[in-house]
Amino acid sequence: MIFPSNRVRIMVATKPIDFRKGHDGLAALVKNQLHKDPFTCTVFVFRSRKADRLKLLYWDGTGLVMTYKRLEAHVFTWPAIKDGLMSLSHAQFEALFSGLDWRRVRALGSGLITRRAL
């Protein structure tokens, strides 16, 4: 993935946003509505109303990085819509970003990651 290490936190904004927002608009949303600092080692994940698109905002130490992804034939699995943030593990985020059901990803005692059988 695009992150420099597993040290970054991943926070998902559970309420859909206006997808016309760019770097500055998303940073302002993080600061003013989510009450977090957008200039930390945190990846903020935002969803669209249609649930088929996501945006990521990440401070890499030199500037804000914004990533946009749209699924062509499916929708992302999102948490329930409400105000606030929730955190995801890196494995859960990788599943979400790939269009898989991140809720089925869990850590085993040995530190391995697996998906439960459907």
C-alpha cells in the first residue's frame, strides 16, 4: 500500500462527506468536525454517499497526500453511518481498500491475519 510503515493509525470517518472537497477542505473537516490533527501520522478515510468511492488524507511529513478510489462494479463495506471516527487495523484497511469485507478480518494469536470462511 502507499503508507511508509505500520506505525500510521487509520481512522475512518463514518459519515459520508461532500466528495468535491480537496486537500484543504478535508484537512479542515478533520480539524474542525472530527477534532483531530490532520498533520500527524494518521490516515483519514472518507466515504461517499454512494459507498462506491473513498478518499484518503495523509500527512507524509512534507505535504498532504490525497488518494481517491472508485469501485467500478461493487461498493465498499462501510461501518454504520453516524457522526465520528472509528479505527481500523492495517489488515482491515487493506481489505476495505481492496473492496473486501473488512469486518471479516481478524488477528490470530500468532499474529497472522485471516478471513473467516463465508
